[in-house]
Amino acid sequence: MTHLDSRGLPLSTTSDLAAEHYREGVDLLLSTWPGTAEALEAAIAADPDFALAHAARARLHAIRTELTEAKARIATAEEIVARRGTERERSHVEVLSLAINGQSAKALQRALAHADSWPRDILILSLPLGAFGLLAFSGMADHDQARVDLCERHARHFSVDDWWFVTYRGWAHAENGNVTLGRALTQRGYDLRTNNANAAHALSHAMYEGGAGEDAERLIADWLPRYDRTGILHGHIAWHAALGALERDDPERALAIYADCIQPSVTAGMPVNVVSDTASFLWRLQAYGHTVPAGLWAAAATYSGEYFQKAGFAFADVHMAIIAAAVGDKAAVEQRVQVLTGLIDAGALAAGPVVPAICRAALSFADEDYAGCARILEPVAVDVARIGGSGAQREMIEDMLLLALMRSGEAVKARALLDRRLHRRPSPRDTRWHGLLAA
């Protein structure tokens, strides 16, 4: 009897139990749902020579930034698949190995080729997708469009009831500006599998991008209590609710969410989310004219000191610089900029000059040199997407430019930027700022 994965692809295992646990584990992994590790470990226990179970376990380790464990697990998968794997399984393990071992460009190239041959191998198709996927972190300025193109190329291989594909297809469209379609698709994905943190996350993004921030807050308030706090997206989804409260000019509510769900001492999130969510929330809170309670910036700096000390991960670099600037560590920002500039000169930073520019701008903004901040950001504003992440995350950089223009007396430029933003996504905060400029 040939065992199949959850999308009908054959598996090289003779164990009914191993196949069953693997299917469960992959679906939990792609839902970012607690229990993934246990399901995959059960699959491995039932068949220690099940290469894809080891590979999926390696992927989970990598997501949790447990790189030593991830590399050991993927090495085991490579050894097994060389002995008893199919062509598809060997390619599957190769792609994951490249990603886990830091060869992102090759991993992206091989993942796209793999998807052309086996589009329903969803663990591999998932790698280029999402805010932190291989496309987002490729340094491409048009990665939002590239995700849409990838999903549409393979849409015929999935039914309208495939909760995973519908969710990611919707997220891709919402991030790329087709918010109506994106919200409809992500809503369907959410309805098909509600115990899915990625679906709740994608739907809240679609609502936010459509100017329906209060809808997103209601969704999160209803859904988040059913998601265990050990879930790695718990804090990040709460971050979206905190942004909604800031949009409504309710800093007390926003801070309560931060204290309960987002700050480093309470969240089980991925380090990249913890660093970026704390940095961007506290920056927004302060930049919008509210007081950051004593100790919060210092706690964010202490946490971030354990991660991303080596420059070259563009999305992390920007947020690390914002934290350092906020606590007055100018030397750390300048050192990171120096290293990043060297990487650009060596052709080793895919995202390019926008990364050190944002770091320098963050320092100027913290120093209240708003004219200087605007001078740095204006020429690179069109390239901000190259740092990766989502539109909601990158909006902080646009806020930095907008506030720098407003505070340096560049009212005409500020109004033009606000007009574009209000046309793209109605926002209570932008409406208030537009009123201030018009007064």
C-alpha cells in the first residue's frame, strides 16, 4: 500500500502511523498551530527512516531559530533520502537543506523549480510565500507581485476548498493591492480552517489594508483567546490589534495589549517577530506623540542583544537600528551601517542601499533631525519593499518619512504623501494628520 501526504503525493514510508502523524504534523506546521513538534516526532518514532518527517521537523526548528537542531535534522533527512527516497523527496529535502543552511537565493531558485514539477508539495511551495518567505527576503522590489504570480501559476492544481492555498493566495493578493479579492479569499481560508493562525493573520492583514482596522480588531479579539500563548504567532497577531488601537488614538488599549501579549518577557514568538514587533510598536507609540513607559525600550534592547548582531539580514537590520537609536546607542547604528555599506560594495546585500539608508534615517529621527531624516529617506522610498516583511510592517518607514516631512516644514510633500496613502488605505490617523496639515 502506498501512503500519501495530505495533498495526494506518495510517501516513502511503510508505516500507516508514520504517514498519519506526518500528514497531521505538516498541516499543523502550515497552520502555525501548537502540537506540530509532537506530531512530527510521533511520525519519526513510528518510522525512524522517514526522511520527510525529519525534514519537516528541521523546518520547524528553523522557524523557531533553533539552527543547530535544524541542521542536524536536515542532515539526517539527506542521508536517508539518498538511500530510499523518490526524485520528489530528494528535491524536497534539497530545497529545505539550502534554506536551512543559509543559501536563500539557491533555495528560492530550487523551490520555484520544484513547484513547477510538484505544485501540490505544499511544504516547499510555502517557502517562497508569506511576509518572511524566500521571495519577501530576496531583496526584490516587486516580491508582492511575484507571490501573486506564483500562486496564480499553480492555482489550477488546488480546489477552492484547499484551506492552505486559498489563505496564501488571498494574502498575496491583499499585499499586492487587490484588497477586495484578498479579503474574500482569506475569509474563505479562515472559514475552512479556523484553527489556523496563518488564516487569522492573513485575514487581519486584508482587513487592515482595506482600511477596516476595527474589523481586524474584532476578529483578533474573538479569535486570539482560542490560540494557545505558546503559538509562535500569538504575539504578532496581538501586535496587529495594538496597531488598530493606535489608529483609533487609544494608546492605553494599545499598551495593555503590548504588556499582555507582545513584549519580550511574555511572548513565545520567533525572534524576528519579537524584535520587529517591539521596535515598530514602541517607535509608533512615541512618534505618534505618546509616552513610552520607562523600561520598555531598554527591555527591547536587552532582548535584541541576543539576536541579529551580524548585519546582513535587511529586515532585522532596520529594526535593530531603530531599537539602538531609541536607546541612544549611536555607535551600534553607525557600526551596522558601516558593515552594511561594505556588504553592498561586495555585492552581498540583495536589498541594497535602502537598508543602511533606513538605519541612518532612524538615527536622524531619534535625534530630531527631521530635515536630515527626510533627505535620507526620500530618495530610497520607492525601494523600501526590498527589506521584506508585510505592508503593515513597512508602513512604519513611510510614517517616518511622513512625520519627518511634517516636522521639517515640508507641508506640500507631506500632503501629497498623505493623499496617496488615504487613496490606498483610509486611515483614522492619516485623516487626523491631513486635517492638521490643512489647518
